Amino acid sequence: MVEDDFLNSSQKLISKIVDLEISARERLFSEAYHEMIDKIFRSVGILKYSHSLSLAELLNLSSALRLGIESKTINNPGYSTSE
């Protein structure tokens, strides 16, 4: 019974976090559309052509890339494992 309560509570919390993240993304794009587009495409360029990145920079850039993919700003990132 305690496990069921924990799972239900966790699912509600996760659902709320997802909803808040979606709202934050929508707000970012509505309030700073051009800045977000610029950040996403700069990230693509840096990730594609850089030779050395710090872990912090890699995480920041990949986060922007993921935002671009999930928001469908980047329809086809063009990544292939065969290159």
C-alpha cells in the first residue's frame, strides 16, 4: 500500500513537472522567439564543427539542440551514424 501511494504521488509530480516544462518552452518561444531560434541553430553549428568542448558547454548546447528537435524547429537534424 505504501508503495502504491509512493508511485501515485511520483506519477503526479512527474506529470506536473512535464506540464511546467511545456509551459516554460511555450513562454520562451512566445516572448523570445528570435533569440531561441538563434540559440538553437548556433548550437547545431557549434556541435557540428567544434573539436573540443567542456562538459558544461556540451550539456548546454545539447539541451538547446533537444529543444529545437522537440519544438520541431529542426525538422531533420541530418545526423547519421554512417558518416
